[in-house]
Amino acid sequence: MNKKTSGYVVLLAAVALLPLAGVYPIFAMKVMCYALFACAFNLLIGFTGLLSFGHAAFLGTAAYAAGHALKVWGFPPLLGIVFGTAMAALVGLVFGLLAIRRAGIYFAMITLALAQMLFFFFLQASFTGGEDGLQSVPRGTLLGLPLDNDTTLYYVVLAIFALAFWLIYRTVHSPFGQVLTSIRENEPRAISLGYDTDRFKLLAFVLSAALAGLAGATKTLVLGFATLTDALWTTSGLVILMTLVGGMGTMVGPIIGALLIIALENKIGDLGQWLAGLTGVQWFAGLGESVSLVTGLIFIICVLAFRRGLVGEAGALLERLRRRA
Amino acid sequence: MTEIFGVPLPALLGQLLLGLVNGSFYAMLSLGLAVIFGMLNIINFAHGALYMMGAFLAWMGLEYLGINYWVMLVLSPLVVGVFGLVIERLLLKWLYKLDHLYGLLLTFGITLVIEGIFRSFYGVSGQPYAVPDALAGATNLGFMILPNYRGWVVVASLVVCLAVWALIEKTSLGATLRAGTENPRLVQAFGVNVPRMVTLTYAGGVALAAFAGVLAAPILQVNSLMGSNLIITVFAVVVIGGMGSILGSILTGLGLGIVEGLTKVFYPEASSTVVFVVMAVVLLVRPAGLFGKEK
């Protein structure tokens, strides 16, 4: 076992012990879902160089599809998740076929527009419950174990996350992943080397969509609801921010980014109250209602000063120290 | 009463007019986006937020200072233009050498901040803004009732769009601008202050968005989210039209507004998605966009 693998194993063991250390399992599961979402997104932006501005579409599709399968059709939990993931992959195939016809900035605008179209569809469709969303989705049982127990579900979610992360790791470090990297670095050159880059891009897009769907379906199982927010453009922005903060094109960056942003969203109301008490400015007390103000600022700071993200900057710093030594 | 495909003519014309009004907003915003992209190589996501800001400034002017619509129609774009100037000098100018994607991300962040600020003060509920007295009421054209204000919006936006087109295509200033889009270093070598031109282009583009915002204020309710809902549709419009041609942007904007209006008459369920469907079809048939050039 090399150094890197043992590092991941230690990390996995530490995360497995979290519920025993008193970490609120729902919070930890929510972070894992968004971390997977961000890792899936990173597969495109970080390793293929495609900026999708519509990834919420896949999260939302899978969230609704899994929720519907679990609640209305009475699917067992894992089958519900698989169904949600498959639906997201299908939507990913359609979006991908359209979006890869343009490159660069247009790709981003097209994915954003297609996701918005799907959002309006969800808003009007009857199976989504409109503004209320799908509520009280049952968790069911797995191998005779009731998943209503948060700790039991925690280990199921952890297993899903670990498996998906391993899949992403293998993808990035496979010959297929190398072709994706070459597309990111120099697409015309990849074409001249004989690669049908459109097919590779489409495959990466569908894979990313399916994994984002896996995150969305799992999230529905954990939280018991799917709402329009899952498919909203702000969610697409949020996953970009998570990846950007953690570090695009790094393996663990999106996980750290997801943890930070979810924690920030949870705590920002308290932070606002505290600032209001400290400064006496009542405006701060409403900060919890306008999270976007803070996330927007982080966006601006990241783009201007930390384009490599936390993990990327840390790696660069280590590299500099090593060279000096 | 005359009917077309089972729809009474006045209702059809009413929706067509409404579509034309929306189309005018699409045209003005996509025009600004195209001009800014040409010069700065940045897709200005904040365009929607600045449109919202323009509408809000008009409302605030009337609410707090009693400044009327006509004055705000000039003042609001000026203020937003100056704000754009500051954004460009303070934030955007650091990104010109980087990948286009960073410009999109930065302006997305700016959008979130502007929206967050307005939201923290005014929430998400709409603020009503009355139609100015001079344009209140409606005119009976015989075949339809024309609400004066809507007519004014279409005429005003068309005039402004054509003025921008003339400025860019027919004046020497516009020629410099177009040259700067093609080859900024060469233009700089001829002694033109290109960075200043870039800054002013951005300011002008966002002022156009603010102008659209003031025009929209009496029709749509002024609220903090009005911009982001619009900008995504405008992105689809830009993909459909391609950003290569000024006149193309204007025509595509107006055309899609009309398509949307017609959809509202014949198949209302699809009216919010029709622009995106058109985009998908255009991508399949003519990926570079209707007026775009394949690179």
C-alpha cells in the first residue's frame, strides 16, 4: 500500500468514527452528499476543463426521481437511489449531446439555460409537488435493518460516498482520465492525436451527471424531501463555489469546499446575530436571510486571489518549500 | 369578433405586444452582453443584477426623493454606469489575461452580492411602481386596445437599440471600438487608450441594462430577483443569436419575445420554457447560432 492509499484509508476510518465522536449524523451525511456532488462537478471542470453551470439539474432530477420511486412506488432504498441516478444520467446524456456542440463560455451558458428549462418543468409538473416539493419520503429498510436509525444510515451513506469517490479516483487515474486531461490542456492536439474528443467529453459529462444524481438521490433518502431548490440555478452556483474554494482539479478539494460551505450556510445566521450584538447594527441580524451576499463575496475573493483553492494553494506552498529545502 | 385559430384577435395581439415588450428587454440585454463580450471577453453574469439595480434605483428615487420617472430614466443608467466603471476598474481588469470562465464566475459572485444586498433590505416581495401620468391609459387602435406604456417601451427600446447599432457601425468612435475588439494591441499602438475604452464599454453596456430596468419597473414589479430570472433567458437568447452581430442580437431578442408571446396564447404551459427549446433546436441545426460564425 503506498502513502496516498494509506492516507485515504486513515481518512475513511476517521470519518467512520465521527458519529461516535458526537458529530450530528444528519449534518455529516448532508456534507457527504454535497461533497459527492462537488466531486462529480470537479470531474468536469477540474479534469476535463468543462464548466457546467447547470449541475443542479442532475441533483434535482435524481432527488425527485428517487423521492417519487421511494414514496409513491414503494421502491426499496437502494433501488430508489439507482433509479434516481439512472434518470440523472439520462438527463445528462440529453444535455451533454446539446452542450458539447459548443465550447468554452457557450458551454456554460447552454448548461445553465437547459437546467433552467428543467427547473420550469419541475415547477409545473404534478409529481414534484410544485412549490411544496416532495415531503416525508420514507427511508425503508436495508437487509432487514431499518434506516430510520440515523447511525445505520450514516454508514450506508458513507459506503456510497466511498465507493463513488473511489470510482472518480479510478476514472481520473485511468487512460480515459488521461485523455480527459489532454482535452482540458489542448483539445485540438488531442484531436490530432486521433481521439474523438466529443465522445470523451460526452462520456465524462454523463458520468459526472450520474454521480451528481447519486448525490441527489442519497440526499433525498437522508433528508426525506426533495424541493425546487435542488434544481435551482443558485444550487449550480453553490457547487461551483464549493469546488472553487476547495480547489478545482484536486481530488480532496471539493470535499473540503463542501464541508466549509455547508457549515457556513448552517452557521451564518448565528454569525449575523453575533455581529449584530457586537456592533449594534441591526442589519447584521438578517444576514441568515441573505446567505448569497456572503457566498458572493467568497466567490469574488476566490476568483481574484485563490484561483487554485485551499488544497491547490496548500499543494503549491508545499512544493515551494520542498524546492527551497 | 375576428378569430385566428380559435383565438380572438385582440387577445392574440395583446399577447403579441406583451411578447414584443419582453423581446425589447431581451434585445437590450443581449446587445449589452454582446458588446461587453466583444471588448472584455467576459460574459457579464451581473447584467441581470444591474438591470434589477436600475429598476430599483428608479423606485427608490420616487419613493425616497420624489424624483419622477423621466428624470430617473436618465439618472438611473448614469448611476449604474458609474457603478459599472468602479466594478471594472476594481475587479474585472485583473482577469483579462485569464480563461473566460473566471470572468463568468467573478460576475456571478458580483450578482450574488448585489442581489443579497437588495434582498437584505427589501426581501423578495415586489415593490409596485406606477406608470407615469403621461403614459397612463390606453389607446383604441380599432383592432386592439394599446396600453400606452407598453407601446412606449417597445418604441423607446427600439430607438435605443438602433442608436447603439448606429454608434458602433456608423461612427468613427464605433470603428475604433470594433478595431479594439479585433486587435486591441494594434489599436493601442495607434495611440488609442484601449484600457479606457474597455472601461467605458463596460459602463455603457451596464447602463443599457439599467435603462431596460427603469423601462421594466412599471410593467413588472420591482423585486430583488427580477434580474437573475431574466439573465438566464437572455443567455439562451445569446446562444441562439450568436454574439457576432449587433443587429443579430436585436432581431433575435425581439423575435424570441414574439415566439414567447405566441406560445402564451396557444400553449401557455410551455411559455416559460419555449426559449430554451428553441435554443436546443438551434444547437442541433446551426450550432454557431443564427447570426454566429463557425470558428
